[in-house]
Amino acid sequence: MFKYEIIIYWSEDDEAFVAEVPELPGCMAHGETQAAALKNINEAIQLWIDTAMEFGDPIPEPSSGRFVPA
């Protein structure tokens, strides 16, 4: 489980719930329900972190705690 802030909102343009992680630039996901958006954003966070680690990019600390790789 990640400790990053997640913002979920309804997008009329996309006709879906959109989830964003402000601390991870470009990390977004969507879903037909809030629960689906949350599930998808958790997968997106893992992919974002895996990609950053693969390329040696910095991984921002969560504002709510310290990041510890799994």
C-alpha cells in the first residue's frame, strides 16, 4: 500500500472517475466507479515507481510518510 495522496474526481469530458497522484507527475488513472479508479491508480503508482527505479529517476517522498520500496 502506498502513502501518496490520491485525488479522485468525476470528469464530464471523460465520463469516468479520474484519479491523480499530485506527488508523482503524470500519474493518473480512471475507472467507471470510484473503486475502479482507486484500484487502477494503485497499479499506476506501482508502474510509475518501477519505471523511475529502472531509469534511476528520483522517487518523491510521500507527504504523509517515507517511501519504502517493496
